[in-house]
Amino acid sequence: MEKIIIFDTTLRDGEQAPGASLNQIEKLEIASALADLGVDVIEAGFPVSSQGELESVKQIARIVKGSVICGLARAIKKDIDAAHEAVKQARHPRIHVFLATSKIHMQYKLKKAEEEILRLAVEAVRYARKYCNDIEFSPEDASRSERQFLFKIIQAVIEVGATVVNIPDTVGYTEPEEFGSLIKAIKENVSNIDQAIISVHCHNDLGLAVANSLSAVKNGARQVECTVNGIGERAGNASMEEIIMALRTRRDVFADVDTHIKTTGIYKVSRLVSKLTGFVVAPNKAVVGGNAFRHESGIHQDGILKERTTYEIIKPADVGFTGSGIVLGKHSGRHALQKKLTDMGYALDKDALEKAYKRLLQIADKKKDISERDLEIIVAEEIYVVPEEYKIESIDIKSGTHIKPEAKVILNHKGEVIEKTVSGAGPVDAVYKALEKLTKVKASLVDYSIQAITGGTDALGEVTVRIKDKDRIYVGHGADTDILIASAKAYLAAINRLIAQP
């Protein structure tokens, strides 16, 4: 099989996305992760843009091994000088020169005619070749360039030493069939094209960057330029993880090509880039999105549990995704609930499962995500019901800015009314201390969480507590519009559960 070269431009084009600025330490961390992933070429930056950028690329070139380290340059000598200075210490350096070739760019941006553009391109590649044997040339906005002029300039830069010719769809304008035909036409009309690698660099303005890149591969491109999570200017670039997994998953279509990427590292690198750039990965993002391998629909869950390939074309582990793909919610089925409870160590008979399922649906109507804690509560409250040895009669609380928090708690214990007034560090602390004294149960509180299960300032609050006694955990759950009362209910429920244990 032929190798598809993965050219990652996360640190150059990706960083040009508004708000994605990275410092030197962060860029080096990402570059190292990309090299570990097996990325063939890392475009580390645009060295002439600032002294800091030059130093950052230089550091990556000096430290990161295993990948070609590339610096971008306009077709200007000072840019090429800066790119050379930045990458010269790399084991495998590359200088990437670009110059616009479309009529709209030549007329309005560069204000130059075709012949002058041709001359500048040739001179720039020839000059860069004096520094480095690996030279890439990009005719910017190639997909909107006149084809005959594009063929002419490609042939000319190869003649003077370009080893890679990159065809950018700079503004994401083209569509797959059109872009594939352009790559095919280049192969058929540039006589010396066999002396260079055809690369593609597609933007995602119409959501077609990955599709265009794959179409180019079908038609002879052997390098794909892309970014982690598809970040980049405007709507971003072709997504590296989608390119790689499309080639790997659809072997029937791409039978003669493959990458050398260690795919099990994809998810980790995705999260690293997301963390350092501050760009959150959309839940529905292909391959690395939070929902990419999660299933809530009962029909899908049933299929997945019987045979993974019914609804998953990629093994989650193949891209480094860990955790359960079964997500419990209002669309889930009994089969998925039973599997999850079994994994948690609960063995429920048919009647108990039905009872748990009905309670699951009730909770799912109030909150989006059903956690293991919720399931513990369902099992504890609905299945393994324990008698309430202590019941709340009333709770009165004093608290304020200049008042020491105090709680008067009255309980019913087997028909006897008992009460205690206790102060604490806060109102919840006061209530819990009173409950401890009344029940004579001293257990350590290991978890306390609050969640609003309805909207508005009068929301119904749900409190979950976990208490620990002799290495055993007891869960309590309480709900009320008064969060202090909900807290008391939850804590007392956990105490009653502890007392009921043999």
C-alpha cells in the first residue's frame, strides 16, 4: 500500500483561529504529542511573523524528533530566511513557500499579473532550495485558479526544485467531484508531476474539507494537510482524525493507501489541543466528540449489546476512547439498564428491574445525564427499601451574616418524638450535627452534591450524600424546594440505611 503523508498544521493554520494563541511551552507540548502520534510533517509555525514565533519553531525543530519540521514562508526572501533559521536544526527540515495564483487574489491582493507571479514563485523556490532539499510550494487559492496557469506554475516550481506541490482549497469553495477532477487534471497535464508529491490543504467553509481531501486521495494526492479537531481560520481545516479514520475504516474504498498514525493516541491528542487552545470539542464531532461512541436510544443500545458493528463502525478503543458507550436516559431500554446494573454488581429479578426502569424514566424526565450515583439511589430507594427508623417531624434553622447558624431538629423514632438544637459552622453542618446526636450515628460524610431538577428560583433541589462507616458506603437521597430540608432528608436516609444493615 502507498503511504498517505499526514501533514499537521495545527500549530500554524490551527493557531490562526481567533482565540487559539499558544505559548512556546504549549506549542512544544502539542508538537511532541503529534510526533508520538506518528505525524509525518509538523508545520510548526510562520517564523517571520514574530520573534517569539521564530523561537518557538526553532525550539520544536531542535527538540522534536521523528517528524519533518516545517516552517511557512511567503515568496519573499526575508520570509524564507526566517523559515530556514527556524527549522535548520531539525533532523528533517522543510520550507513551505506559498504565493496566490487565482485571478481574484492576483488582482485585488497582490496587484500582479500572471507572468510576474510565475517569476516570483520560481525565484522563491530556487532561493529556498539553496537552504534545504525539501521544499513545498503552495499556489494559494488553487481551487479558484485558472487551470492552465496553475499547471504552468506547478511545472515551473518543480523544475527548480519543489519536492511537494500543495493544492489548497483556501476558502473551502470547491466540492469533492470538482476537487478530485482538479488533482486528476494536474497529474495528466503537468509533465514532471512524478518528480513531486501532490498535497492538498482543504478548508471547511462549506463543511466539505474532509470529503474534498478524500476525493483528492482517490485521484492521486499522497499528502493531506489537516489539523487536530479541524481547528483553523474561519470554519477550520480538514480534521486530521476524520481523515485518518476514514482511510482506515473504509479499506474497501481506499484499499491501496494507509497512514502510519498510531490511532490509539488520537483521542488524547484531541483533548490536549482542546485544553490548550480553549476550543471545546463539540459533542457531536466525528471520531473525537463526547457523543461519538455513546448510545442512549434503546434500539441502538440493544443492537450494540448484541453486536457492536450494528451501530459502531469504529472501535472506540482504536482511537483511545475509554469508558462506557451506553448512556442511560429517557430513550434507553431495559436491556441497557440491566447491563449497566449488572456491571455495577446488582443482580435484579424481572420485577425489580421493571421497578428500577420506571424510576429511571421519572428521573430522566428531570435531568439529562443519569449517573452511577443516580442508579445507586434507584436501587437503594426503589429496590432495596429499608424501614425509616427515624423520620423528620420538623426542622427550624437560624442563620445569617451576623448569626451563628443553629438548627432545631425534631425526629420521630418508633413513635417517640425526640429533638435537639445544635449550632454549626453553617446551616447544613448544624442540621447534620443534630441528626448525628439524635440518631447516635457517627459516620464520615464522603460526598455531598446538589442538583436543581427543575428550573427557576423555586427549583426543586436534589441532594445526594454518601456516608462511610467501617469501609462501607451508604447513599442517601432527598428532594425539596428548600435545599436545607433536602439536605436533611438525604443525610437521614443514609443513616436509616446504615442502621438497617445487618
